[in-house]
Amino acid sequence: MQDILDDVKRWNGEGKEIAMATVINTWGSSPRPVGAKMALTLDGGISGSVSAGCVEGAVVDEGIKSIKTGRSALLHYGISDDMAFDVGLMCGGKIDILVRPVKRGILDALLDAIKINHPTALATVIQGAESLLGNEKLVVEDGGIFGEIGSGWDVQVESALRQALADGKSQSILLSSTQSADEITVFLDVMLTPLTLMVIGGVHIAIPLVTIAKTLGFHSIVVDPRKRFANQERFPHADQIIQSWHEEAFALAPITSSTAVAVLAHDPKIDDPALIAALKGPAFYVGGLGSKRTQGLRRQRLQEAGLSEEQINRLHGPVGLNIGAKTPEEIALSIMAEIIQVKNER
């Protein structure tokens, strides 16, 4: 969504009708992943891509049709289909694409959530009773709910959306009614905010860590109440420097499911309160610097602070992959490698 966001916001502000095409399934060597998007308008505006260019023309035609009719369409292109040759899908594989007219209320809520960095999940009915096709429901990670599926499906769909948000994965699922033989298939479109690395403690290891994170496209935040450790001169690559304790930092930059937290101060007065708050939150990664002995003492303090075993077990410590790292740069590399590993496994 991020790659088309600016265009979609501009078109929405101009009051234009918009269609959205989203890749919902792929097989073989299809060039774009599930969740890839293309947006378009009636006056020829196009943003994003759902293939390497081979099916875009056909998808645009379907998008214009969806705006005019107000109906969604599920498109399938495969190398074995005659249509695949017609539209140019010669690279092999198969691809399913959902094309739908964008509903203004849902879009406004989605843009508001993105503006404040809250991940969202949008459900769209793609198979089932004709009266339900194209119906949508949006769940924002902070608890906001928008739209309605109808016909008694909303509780199940909302539960599936929240699970998809927790998993961080877009997918199509089949739901069965508990009261009848009815079934619907919904596409759960998870839109996470840009990945963020929040570093607690502006120590020496944090300097190369922020540099590596920047190279990998992370939004990086350095938090340290000690101004001599957290400043622009030490961290020229940081996107944000917060010279305060974790309470203010987490208020200024809320932790989301797209946040990785690396606690590096090696000072319990700074580390422990930040770890307690982070482990209770939705961060996809929480790591703490320190030896095995340090981790043992830390786990004991976290337990005494009231954290559950499940919450404590979320902590990666000693932080980083075991690559025999010695220098601050090598340790930073091991931490970033572990964050990437956890992200990709999620």
C-alpha cells in the first residue's frame, strides 16, 4: 500500500472514484507477491503494479468496469489459459487478482490509520452469496472497526481479521456458518505500517545498528534520556531521536506490530521499564543486550514485575544471532540479522 499511498490520498482528496486491484493468490513464478496493489481512476490515473506489466492492461479495464458498476471482480490469469496469452502472461505461473471499487468510508478510515502508523486488516467477500460479494470490513490495530459484511458473518470475519493482523499475513480463507450450510470466502488484506526499529540506549553498538537499519529501509528511532548519548551528532542516520524515558518515547512513537525494539543501554534503570512496556505490547521483536547471566537476572526481575511467562519468552536475549560477533559493528549486524529472521518467519 505504501508505494501507491501518495497517489491514492491525492485522488481521494480530489473526490475521484478509485478502483483497487490486489493480488490475492499466486502460484509458480508470478512476478508480484500476495498483497501487491494497483490503484486507478476513470480519468486514466494508474499507480502501482500487480504483475511485471503483463496483465495490467486487462486489470485496468476491469477496474474501470468495477467503478462504473459498483461491483467487485475476481480475476484469474494462468499460463494454461487462453486469456493468459491474450494479456501477455508469458512468464509462467498463475495469479488471482481482486478488483474492487474503493468505498469512501472505508478508504477514509484506512488513510487515517496509516497517517498515525496503525496497522490494518481489510476483509472483502470474494465468494459466496451474491448479495455479499464485495462487502468489506476494516479492523484497525487500535480497535477501530469499520464496514459490515452482513448476514451474521461479522463476528467471524472480525475474529479472522484480528488473527491476520497478529500473524502479519494477507490470505484468503473459507468461513462456514455455525447456523447453516452457508460458506463464504474472504480475502484478508493486512496492511502493516513501515517497519520501525526503536533502539533504547544510545550506546556505541546502536550507532552501526541504526546505520544498517537505515540501509534496509527501517524507520529508526533512538531513545535515551541521557542527551550526551542520544543526539544528532552521534546518530546522523536516525529518523527520530527522543531524549527522554520510555513513557514519553512510546507516547510520541507508539509501538505497533511493525516495530522491533532493541534494548541496549545495559542499565536496568533504563532497560527494565522499556522491556516491560515493550513485551506487553504488539512489537514483532524485542531484544535485550547482555550475557546469559545478565539475561537470567533480567528474566527474574521481569517476573517479579508481573510479566507472564509467555510475555517473558518473547524476549530475544542474548540479543542477536550467534555469529561469533566481537566488534560493535559485528554485534549490530547480528542484531539486525535476527530482526530480519523473525520478520521473515512471521
